[in-house]
Amino acid sequence: MVFMSEVLCIVAEMKVGAPRKICGWVIFQVLLLHLLQSVHSQRSQNKLNITKPGQNISALTVQLSGVDQDKVVIDNGIIQVTFSSPQGSITGIRYNGIDNVLDDEVDYRRRGYWDVAWYDRERNSKLTSELEGTRFEIITENEEQVEISFTRTWTISKGGSMVPLNVDKRYIIRTGVSGIYMYAILERLEGWPDVDMDQIRMVFKLNHTKFDFMAISDDRQRSMPSMADRNHAKPLAYKEAVLLTNPRNPMFKGEVDDKYMYSMEDKDNNVHGWISSDPPVGFWMITPSDEFRLGGPIKQDLTSHAGPITLSMFMSTHYAGKEMRMGYRNGEPWKKVFGPVLAYLNSVSHNASTLHLWRDAKRQMAAEVQSWPYDFVDSEDYPLSHQRGRIQGQFYIKDRSNIYGKFAFIGLAPVGEAGSWQTESKGYQFWTKADRKGRFVIENVRTGDYSLYAWCIGFIGDYKYEQNITITP
């Protein structure tokens, strides 16, 4: 049940962003809903988890089973996850008979970790820094879930040795869910030094003796060369591209391997990962919302690649260049929540096809999307459903007559000029696709000021509604 304090109906003309004048004018008809209050229903556990055969969900609870000077262990009866403390890297995941799904042969702090690529303007140097914590805290601990936090506070004494950000990395493990929810709150305070950031991501380096098959879409799935194959390959034009000359599996000989071959537009990048055949286990990165990504729905970025490595790319300059940098000048403050995303694990019996793991991962992804925004995240910086708003309307293109904006992309992004959403790199964006008659609904929008943008296949131009839209709690 939703209570609305104000309903604003707008019918207005909107100019096409210069210099694209060929389409003339566009008409947006928008119904803007300011949401004050709603009944926030609790979601079922089964909605968030696909029960495996023989799994007794009712008998499982999540437990913080160990905390000492250098590690934290959480176990929910399905997975056991070990974190380094106070750094907050994921060092081990025990699941379905595999002692560690992650790569034991790499440094324990570089198995499941966050990092940022940034540019120190004072020292004219480009750096990549892991976002490691210096303090551990239990946020929530009950039979339903455990949420933990690893924080780090920046001070001027850190100088150029550390990216000027306050970091709060959060991990949530829930009863009955075979995965780890992960998000980070990054913040810079007013008056802090200038900085440019080119990339923020989370990286998982998987057990290379187990995972050898990668899937990023229904039609992009294959057995993959190993990192050892790449290390003995012939370098090509740039370091990421190699010619496989003497791979372990002769079927790869003569192939080019390059992580950019597996890039994908963000609107399609909801689930990807790896499969082990013995035992048959899948490891998947599920992204239930694009609101925290940058550059709009058609921004391309990396997914998974040879290693085996799985990424969650929150922002990058890939395929866009310096225009996508997050640049801060003159002490500009900033704060943003990246995630939550879900590292999801699944398994099937030995006599079942491992392709069932991909289908199950897609079903889980659909359940996570349906459950967004999550109702179990324990942070004031993450608004719940009843703290968000929605807009709905209809998009027309005015040519010789009004034409429905059929299947147009419609989005709310920070206030700017027509098309500016493509290089916007600091705020949140919310996109949808109109129906055959140009009708659209954008739900679960965070509070703030936005411009309403659109583009439509078959028509030249980036469109922007002439009035700003404010979503209030």
C-alpha cells in the first residue's frame, strides 16, 4: 500500500540536445510520484535462495564462528567464509567439499578483495591501492544473518600513500543463502586533496585446479585457457592480449586470449562466472541493480576472464577514456554506496549436466533483481524501498506528427545537459525501457535532484526533459 502526498502531471516539450536538431522536438508526459510512506513487506527467505536437494533450510542458522587477531569466520551451514582482519579481504570460501573455492596459491589478501586505480595529482603518479580496513566491527548478528564491517579512515598524515577516501566494506551472510552479499561505502570529506579515480572494483581469484569453464551469457560460454597458458604465450599489441602457443589443452593452440573479449554492456551484465566440473560447482557474480554503476546502461566493462578471475566492476574508464574519470577538485565532498552485489555459489549432483548451474545462476539473479532494494541491509546510507520514489510517464517524439517513443531508453541521472549521463561518474543512475507506446516506469529511485534523459533507436539525438526532477523522502 502506497500513500502519495503529491501527484504532479507534466506535459511539456523538450528540445533535442544540440547539435542534433534533425528530430525537432520531443514531448515527455511524466507522472511524478513523491512517495512519503509505504508498507514495507518482509520478503521470504525462499525468494532469495534456490533450495538444493537434501538441504534442510529450517535446520540452518548463520553463525559468527570465530574472531581472532587476524581472521573472522562466518558459517551458515552451506558455506563457510574466512576474512582477513582487520583488512577485510575474503581469504577462503569452503563449499560443497571444496576446502577453498579461492586460489590458495596467491597472497591471502589478494583472493577476494576491493581495489581502486587512482591518480595522485600532487605527486603526478598513477597508483592502484587495495581498499583494506584497519578496524573490524560486527554490525548485525542474529539467526537470520551476520553483517560485518571493515573500515578505514583517511587522515592528512597518510599523504599520497593512500587514496583519500574513508572506506567501509560490508559483508552479509544470510541463513539459507549460498553466497556473500557485498557492498562498500566510500566517502571523501570537504577540504580533502584533489584526486582522480579511474577504476573501482572487486576481484575474486578462483581455485585454478577446479574452475575451467566460464559463462557470461547464454551464447558466450566456453572452456578457458589457464593463467599458466597465458604466462607462456606470445605477447601481442598490448599486455592483455596474448597468442596461445603451447597451452596445456591443445585445443587452445593458436587462439588469442584477451580479457576485453568478454566485455559486456552494463544493462546485460547481471550474472557471470565460472564452473568446476569436479565437483560440479558454480561461482557467480550477480549484480541486481545498475544504480551504482556509471555511464548509463550501454557503458561496457569487464566481466570474468582467464585466471580464473571474476570481477565486479563498479566504475572504470574502459571504452571511454579520461572523460569517465571521477575527478575531485577544490575539496569537493562525495559519498556513495557501491552494491550490494552477490557472490553466489551453487552445485548439482555428479551425474547432472553442469549447464544446470548456469540456468540456476540466472534464476537466482532474477530473484535478486525482484528483491531489490534489499530489506536486510543495515546501513543508513542504503535507503529501503519505502524511502525511495518512482516516476512514470510517456515519451513521444514530435516529427511530422507525434510518434510513440517505442522501446526508448529512459533514465534519471544527475542534473546535466542532454547526453551528459554517458560521462557522469559520481552519482546514481536509474534506467528503464519504454513499451511500444513510449510508456515507462522508473522505480526505487534514491532521493535527490535528477534530469530525465532519453534516446530512441531509429532517431538521432539525445533527449532531456527541460525541468529537473526532485525525489523526496
